[in-house]
Amino acid sequence: MKKAPFKLLPGFLVFGLTAFAFGLYSNSLVAQSADMYIGSESCGECHPKEYEVWKNSHHAKATGVLPESRLMDKRCTQCHTTLAPGLDQAKVEGISNITCERCHGAGKYYAQSNVMKDKELRRLTGLKTPDEKMCTICHSDASPSVRPFNFKEHFSRIAH
């Protein structure tokens, strides 16, 4: 009677479920906790060139293009602000508009210098690499725009 394969299954299952749950947990922390954000100015202390690219971009002025009446409209702020819908943007200093952390993830854990030196540790603690899929969450056919979104063209304007 062979029972060995079934002995491995519970361990594998526990490991797989734990890894999956951690992934969900870490992603939900970024999306659900405003205290996870540090602000673009903090990013700029170590990344001054990247900060200047951001500061001179449309992202840095994203709430400025909204009429006053739309600043509290979640249909607008979900793409014109950094925080996920439901988090109070006004209570967090330095993260208005579309900041570094909207695209790279909340920086509370990965922004530490010892973490930033380790590529895998950065990723595990929340640093994201923006891609077309991330951009098209907001830059889609459903968003009000005069021209269709061209990822390569637009990404080249903010590449750093």
C-alpha cells in the first residue's frame, strides 16, 4: 500500500495556501491602509532624477485638472489620486495626485535603504514594477479622454 504521495500533499497544500494568503494580505495592506504611504518627496530624497520626472508630469497635477465639484467624487478620484477608493486622501500628507506610490506601491516597507539594495526583498515588501496593465486601469476606453491611450508613447514621457 503506497501512502507516501499523500503525506506530501498536506505539507505542499499548507505551503501553497500560506504563500497565497501572504500575497493577498500584502496586496490588501497596500490598498487598504493609508499609513503605508510615505509620499513622493520621501522617494525624491534617494531618487532625485526620478522625482523631477514625476514632478514635471501630468500625474503630479492630476487633481488640479478636476473641477472642485469632482474632488470628492470617487469615480474621479479613483484615478486622479494615489490612494485606493475608500481611503481618505485628505488625511495623508504628501500623497495627493498620482504619486510614485500609485504605480510602485505604498513605500512604508520597501523604501528603507537596506531593503532597496535587495531586488527580491523590495518586491516582497511591496515594490511594484509598472506595466501596461497597471496603466490601463485608469487609461482605458472608459476614461474621459480626447485621444486613445498609447502605452508606449505615454510611458516614454514618464520613464525613469
